[in-house]
Amino acid sequence: MIGWLKFLAPLALLISASAWGLELHYAPRENLARIDCGLIDDSVDSVDMEAYVLSDQSVIAALIAAADRGVVIRLYLDKGQFSRHDPARGGLIEELLGYPNVFARVKGRGVLMHLKAYVVDRRVLRTGSGNFSRPGLADQDNDLVIFDDAEAIANFEANFDAIFARGTNVEAMGTKVAGGRR
């Protein structure tokens, strides 16, 4: 009997989560980058992202495709990690930051900006422990949680607006970016 309970517990959690408008995903069993790319690919109006690390090429490519469709993208990044993945080195992150509808800020001082979350079109919230890096989304033991709860999304957006407003514009850090001047 105990063996069956071990099998049914995750199923009960998933059913319960679905009833509450939640989706739960786990790496490395699942490639979380595919889920992130799918959510970003569905964006029409906006993506507001808090990213401790933003280095996964497929996630950046999905953000570029969204920016190319006219989606407004706001990024709030950790200063230390941003400098390690500096757009001055070129590549996809520099291309993303070059779009006029992409706005980036970094946490200028203090402790880490350690969040890993975003909202798409003010209708779906993604959060979890996995950084937006290949190891964080595919190799490490991490989770990804998707909510469609209006109150949770409103709370995220209120927090995002507050921290985005206090961040340092990427251009003010001496990084040359063609767009994203808001």
C-alpha cells in the first residue's frame, strides 16, 4: 500500500496544482528552456523579466523573436551576472538589447538580484529556482512554476515596477546599446 501512495502523491499534487491554475515542472527531467521559449513565443504585448542570469541562447532567441514582433520587453538583471555576460562581447544578448522596444536595468548596488521570473502579457507568471542559463534550465535540479492567477500577477507587476524604477539603465553602466532607452 505504501508503494502506491508514493506513486499517487505527485499525481495528487499535480491535480491540486491544476485546480489552482498552477503548472509545476522539474529539471533535469524536463528541459525548462522549452517551456520558457513556448511562453515567450506566445507573447503579444509584453514580457517583464527578472533574471539573475540570462545566458541561455534559446531563451534569448525567443526574446529576440518577441521583440521583432513588437513585444515590449523589460529586463531587470543582476549587475555581477550582467557584467559576466556583458553585451559588449556581442552575440544574441547584444542583438536583444539593440531593439528599441527592449529596456534593460540592472540592480546597481547591494546584495544579489536573485529572482528568476517573468510575466507574459500580464496574463501568465513564470517563476522558479532555475536561472535562465543552459545548466539552470536543463541540467540542474530546479523547478519552474506557472501561474495564471490575477492577484499573483498583479503582485509580481507591482514589485517589478518598483525594482525596475530603482535600477540603473544599462546605458548608464557604459554599455553601448542601440535601443532600450526608457
